[in-house]
Amino acid sequence: MTLLSGWGRFPAVSSEVLRPRSFAAVAEAVIDGSVARGNGRAYGDAAIGAVRTIGMTGFDRVRWFDPATGGIRLEAGVLLSDLIDTFGPRGFLPFVVPGTRFVSVGGAIAADVHGKNHHGEGGFGRYVDSILLRTGQGETIEASREQNSDAFFATVGGMGLTGVILEATMRLRPVASGWIRERVISASDLDAAMRALEASGSATYSVAWIDCAARGRDLGRSLIYLGEHAGADELAEAADRFPVGKNPGLAVPIDLPSMALNRISIRAFNALYYRMGARRAGADRVVSLYPYFFPLDSIADWNRIYGRRGFLQHQCVIPQAGAREVLGEILERVSRRGDASFLAVLKKLGHGDGLLSFPLPGYTLALDFPVRGDILNFLDELDRIVVAAGGRLYLAKDARQSRATFEAGYPLLSRFKAIRKSLDPKGSIRSKLSQRLLDEV
């Protein structure tokens, strides 16, 4: 048995771990209580089997690639970093990337990950054309929008609970370079931040960093980062058309003591970060895709900043109507508490594609909290605010929401359950997350 956790390092639970080297071995590995695991970047317990966890990173081959269309067939263990490094210099990138490039394709499909462009271009699953799926019933099926469509839409965003994703056919985006034309907007409070995001709806990429320690008239002050793919003619003469993705240059070598993140240190860091960002506001600049999309990837093991006990991310989405009041209430409570992280993110989202896809038209707010004190009770309070507003929590980031919160947030859950049952009537595919939120008790 191996002690496993997600990126948040909470909870840590024991599971048998197998790393099969063939699809036939994957089929043999699926027993009662199994789930697939990619690169382990889900924050909570979604990629930990109830009994057995099937590691898929060994399946990292590209089957074919069409340079005329950007179409690609690849195994589920391929990392987005591999796709970027290999096909970026050829003029193609994934249409959607989350905040880290160290995510497997299978994991990105299972979570239907979203990026800074969801408001206009949707999530990862929108650019997946078909999936090769090994179901809990023992069948290997090809699922698409036309063929086995129920299985397809249950698998996109289904957190690995419809079966083991073996391969996928998807589309890549043609790009002229690996650089982003970035503009920073400084917003003095939450109202200004939301106005800036609304006014920037035509931008391909947009995201706001929020100073979650700010209070009073500064509540919700933010830096909004807009981005567009830069053309080759926008690059400096000495710049390579596609920058090299480097391994993290810094690392957190130890678990920091819990006192490192406190009201004083967070407030000081956030104030400095806001001032530095505000100085760059207004003018465009061209930056590498790596710091724009993946700022934390430059620091290895950054999750150790939160200490040995780990951290919890609370990522909710609030429908557009009433979002200002709800987000203001959440931020007010967080700022009073004083131990939220230095990284708080606000984005606009559009419609999701899968039955359990997280996005809905509105605003998503992501906040990190160290695991200590009464944090679980505090997050339950935030959950009640989210549910009352008609919102929901992101399963890929969740480690502790209640079954009642989950059921209130996902109106297509009953349909998902029926499709899952048809694909896996004995319930062989089960994770720690499904035990907590879905499985019969």
C-alpha cells in the first residue's frame, strides 16, 4: 500500500498502486474500487482509488498528428508540457490549459479543465473529438459526440468515474509564436475588477489576481491580466519564435512551518505584489507563454509552502446574476479571517460541456487555505453561501465538500449516475471522491 494525496496534500490515504505498461494490463488492473490517476495534480481525493489506483503516466505516446489541421491522437498519460514542448515549435498549442502544464491529457479530460479563455472558447473537452475508454464493465469503447455520446459527455468532466481513459483524439490551436501580448489593468476594488473583466470580454485570455487580504474600500483590489497570442512580427529581433520551457529554477525544499503564512506575511506580500503589478498597468508587453499561463510552475513543490498538513482550495463558480454581492461577501469573510493564500484568482466562465463540468456562465473564485484550526467549518460556511447563490464547487480542486453541497450544485447529476451505472453496473470504478460524494453508503 502507498500513501497518496492530491496536490493539496490533504487528505493523505493508503491505496494499492499499479503502473500497467499495456492496455491489456490496464484491463486486468480494474478491480472493484479502482480509478485511474494521471500526474496527481487534482488537489483533493479524485485520483485516489477506493482500493486500487492505476497510474497512467507510462502511456505517453502520440499515435498520429496532422500538421494540416492540428488534429492529434495520443495516449492519456501524455502531459500538456509534452504537447507544448513538442508541438509548440511546430506552430500548435493546446486550445485550453489550466494553471499548470504538468497535467495529463486524461486528467484534463476527466476534469474538463478550464483556462483563462473559458469565457469565449470553452473548456478542454470542447476540443476533444473522441475518447478510447475502458469501462468498469470490461468493454473498450470509442466515445464521441456522435458515437456512444452519453459515455462521451459523462466522461468529459466525469472525474474518471466512467472508466479508464486510454487514448483521445483532439485538436490543437495553430499559433504564430510561443509568446503572449499581455496587458495589465489595475483595479482598486472588486467593482472595478468586475467592470474590467466585463469590458474585456473580447480578449482571448483574461484573469484577475485578487488581494484577498485587502479590506474596506480596498476589498477585492486586483490586477487583471489580458492576453493575446503574439504574431512573429511582434517579437524582438533576438527572440526565438518559440521559447524553451525550462524546468523549475527554484524549489521549496522543506515543509514550511505553519507560522510562515500568517495575517502579517500575507498582507505584506499581497500589498507588495499589487504595487509592483500596478506599475506595469496600461502598456502592452510581450511575454513567454510559460509565465503567463503557468506562473507557479517555476517553483518546484510550491505546495510545501503550506506546511506538512497541506492546504485546501475552495474554488466556486457563482452565476452572473448577483455575483458581485456574493463574491463581496466571500471576500469580506476571507479578509476578516486573515489566513487565505497569496494566490487568489477570479475569472469569467461560460457554459460547460460535460454533465459534471464545473463551469457555468458567471464568475469563478479560487482561494487557498492552509489546513489548520477551524478551516473546515469556515469552508462549510462559504459552501452555504455558494449553494444559496446557485453556484457549485470544482471537483478537481475539492477535498472536503459535503454530499449535500455537491448534489445542490450539479443539476445533471441524476443523468450522470444513470450513464455511469450503464457503463459499470457493478460499480468497479470508485475513487475516494466518489465514496464521499456519489457512491451508495
